[in-house]
Amino acid sequence: MMLDSIKKKFRKWKGKSPADRQGENRRLLIQSDHKAVCVKSNKRVGLKKDEDILREVQSLLDEVDFDRYTPAGSRKLSLQIDSVVNEILKILILHKFTEEELEKPLIGIVSSYNEIVPGHMNIDKIVDAVKMGVAMAGGTPIVFPAIAVCDGIAMGHTGMKYSLVTRDLICDSTECMALAHQFDALVMVPNCDKNVPGLLMAAARLNIPTIFVSGGPMLAGHVQGNKTSLSSMFEAVGAHAAGKMTEEQVNDYVCNACPTCGSCSGMYTANSMNCLTEAIGMGLQGNGTIPAVYSQRIKLAKHAGMKIMELLEKNIRPRDILTEQAFMNALTVDMALGCSTNTMLHLPAIAHEAGVELNLDIANHISAKTPNLCHLAPAGHTYMEELNEAGGVYAVMNELSKKGLLNTELITATGKTVGENIKDCVNRNPEVIRPIDNPYSETGGIAVLRGNIAPDSGVVKRSAVVPEMMVHEGPARVFECEEDAIAAIKGGKIVAGDVVVIRYEGPKGGPGMREMLNPTSAIAGMGLGSSVALITDGRFSGASRGASIGHISPEAAVGGPIALVEEGDIIAIDIPANTINVKVSDEVLAERRAKWQPREPKVKTGYLARYASMVTSADKGAILQIQ
């Protein structure tokens, strides 16, 4: 039975005689779905008899003196009911545990373990370590699952429509599990792309003590004597299509680019979000960078399990940590690290759940004063293991603090302030983490662009754009879906100077806002990365590089200006100036708009159809709202 329903029944009991209440209590339990489970479990494993459970529940209910409270004391009554309901749920659902276990705080451990996502195959070991840490610190650990999609496996086919949409499924299902079972606190164990923001959204929404420990990044691959990663494998496919690489050479990348479990080894979306979890204060030091296969990752998980008990004792909750200033810190670290453009979807969505308004315009303001200190893959040839060895996220934050770019007074999941966390974290490799006075660039790794083709914004990973493409003009090559664009690129129909436009791939139009790693990798693999731009109302993998401008808002499906672009129109991109425009007059655009007609939805049934009906624009974080 749902918690609210139980509370409602409790309130109806006010004024009834004790005898009447006893009968109502028994009827409540008879109607409860949980009772059947209890009875079956008792018969199977010989636990308490159902009559004993009823007596225990009755004794708890008798503690609530409904007649004592006036309407003015309704809040106190409600709080007492909350406490009683929690105990009832423990008896009904958790009676497999010993009395000693039930007397301790119940700590939910949200496990993203599965056997299909390479980044999650080791999470069972992380979860076991968290359980040990919780138990060592005096809690009772209880594991329940969260789903996860591997973007690498889902890439390039209809499966990618189901990636971003899982973020909200993960958030919603975690809310259901946490509130249905009344956990005292949570430890989130995510790793890959949508898993991290989805659980951060849930943490902010639930606002019970929560800490994160990720599964960790994989080690870099080695191909032909060079370190490599996921993006190199996809680009190898493009090189093969251009006749620049043999099938055997491509297979070398396939077999060796991703050699261990863990999230992909560059600063792609998973590692970006795990690093920002650390930066925003929801994870311990090393959460974003300690490799998945290192024993230190297991130690980190044990410490996270222990730390959640301290957060519970001190009543430090996610919204105490996820303040507006904490999001400013996260955006600052985002710019310094050169994170994935997907952070521009996820941070606003997390902020929304925390009650913080995060306008993307602030990103350019922060970028303008934040130097880019790291060039990890795909922007450069360093990898997460090297960032970890150089001092990790805290070392980057220490560099940023030297110019007062962070608020160091904020509380974090360590129980300490940002300043206390980072004060002794030195930069051990100035080639991996550039000193604040010698950055890769004086501005941050991400830029938000606006113009007549993107009045509500578009996003580009500036740190992964070659200098000659920072300002570019070229003719539009327009495609109505990703597949058509890939066929044209691999077919040699795209030439130097072109601007590839892929539309109707936004949150509603996709639906699901697919990643465009395949076309960007094909462009790079065919040697066009320094001469061809790509813009889309879809999004990009963190592995994408080059002048790849995504999240064009409003999207084509709702009549955004990108829907009005025609073959051959000149697209003008100026990343330093934060602008993107189609060089067509307002009058001509108005004429085209008058002729434009909405397209038939690509998907009309199932979850994707429901998602499309509720999802907002990319510039709002593609959050779900009743419309």
C-alpha cells in the first residue's frame, strides 16, 4: 500500500474508539499487498507468524494518540505518523532482517550493475565494498537496482533513442524505490552516461542524506604503440571508409581501444559527470578519476559506505550541498577540464530538481573567466588514469582556487568544505593539468552559441575544435536524420568547407535526442575534421571532436529555425564570439516559416511516445514536464 494511502487511513482513525481502530488496523493489513508477501515468506523460511506481525503493528499504532492533537498540532501528528509508518514498513517488508539490523539505519545502495555495459561490469564489487563500509559504520545496507544503457553499444541505430530518455527513468524509479521503502539514506553507485545525472536528479528530488561512488574509468587502450580510446575506434571506421585503413587495422582498434571494465578512458560524458559529481560536492576525492581496476577504487567505495553514516548523523542532505554556488563551482570545473557538451543538458536538469534555476547564459560568463587546464581525449592525448596520477579533480580545483574562481566555503559530502578538501592537493604533472598561469586557453572548454539558427542556444566543446575551425563559413548540407548524413559522409559527398546540418533529431523530434558520434567520427576519420562543421538539434558523445555544434534550440520538430535551413544556405559560425547564423534575411526566413508544416511523429507508441509528449527543449536540460 502506498505511504500516502496509509497516512490517509491513519487520519480517518482520529476520534474513533480504540476497539474501532483495532479493527481498522487489521483491515488495513489484510488489504495491504505487502501482507501476502509476508505470509509467503513466513511459510517459506519460517520467520515470524503473521499474527506476531499484526501484534507488533498494533502496538506501534497504539502509540499514536490521535485524540491528543488539535488541528493546530497537525504537523506534530503528521511527523509522528511518518515515524510509525516507517516502522510498519520495516516490519512488513524487511522482517527477513534481525532485530539488531532493524534497529540500525537502513541505507539503500542503488546499484547500476549489469552484464551488458562495460562500464558497469565491475560495479558488483563496488557495491560489495559499499555494503561493508556501511556495516562497519553501524548501518544496515540494502541493495536495489538502477538501469543503465551503454551509449557505445547503442550508437548509430535506433538504440540511441533510448539513451537520454533513461536519465529520467532512472530518476523516477529511484524515487519510487526510496520512498516506498523509506530508506534513511542512500549510496548511489553509477558510472556511465545517463546513470550519473539520473541518480543526481533523484538525490536532489528525494533530499535524504546521499553520497556517490562511481564504478570508475577504464584504462586507456594501446594500439600500434600509442595510447588510445573509444573515439579512436569510431574514427578508425571513418578512415576505413575513406580507404585510409585496412580492415585488420580497424579490428586492432576494436579489440584494444577499450581494454578494461570502466567508463571510457577519455573526458567523455560518463567521466565528465563523475568528475563533476566530485566537484559539486556529492562524491569523495577520486570519485571521477581512480581507474575501475585499481584497488584504490574498492577502498573509496568502503569509505563512501562509512561516510554516509556520518552524513546521516549530521543530517547533511543533497540540497544542503547542491546550492546555486555549488553549480557555479561545477560549471567552473567543467570549463577547466573540458568536459562533454552533455553536461549542458545534465547540470540544468539536476539544478531543476534541486530548486535552482540554471540559465545556460551563465556558462559563457563562467567560461570567459575560467582557463582551460586539461586536454584529455578527445581534445588531446591524455587519459583519465593520467589525470588521476596528476592529482585528479581536487588538484584542478586547487589551481582554480589560486585565482579565486571557486567558492571554497561550501559544505560537501566529505563533511568538510570545498576549501578544506582541496587545500593540500597539489598538481603533480603540469603537462596533464596546466598551471593556472599557463593554460591551454584563457577561456573554458565549452561555449554556448546563439543566433538566428539557434535563438535559444547551441553548444560546442570549444576545447576539441582545431584553431582553423573556430571561425567558419560554408554551405549547408541538409539531412533529415543521422543515417542519411552518415551515408553521404562515407559516400564522399561531403567536401572541405561544408556545414553538415542534421535535424529532426532533438528531444521531441528524435525522439530521444540521439548522439552523433558516428557522423563526427566519420568526418574526422576521412580527414575532414579541420574543414567541415556539423550542427544538429541532436547531441554529441563526449567522444566527438571538431566543430560539432549540438543542442540547437528550438529544435526542428517544434518549428525551430534549423527546420528552415535549405541546401546551400551559408552558415556562419564564430565560436569566440559565441554566434551561429544562417546568412538568410529575416524576410526569407519568414516566407519559409509560413510554408513549414510539422512532421508526423516518428514514434507513436511506447515510452518514447510518452517521452516526446512531455520533454522540454535542450536548452532547458530536456527535462520532463506536463505540457
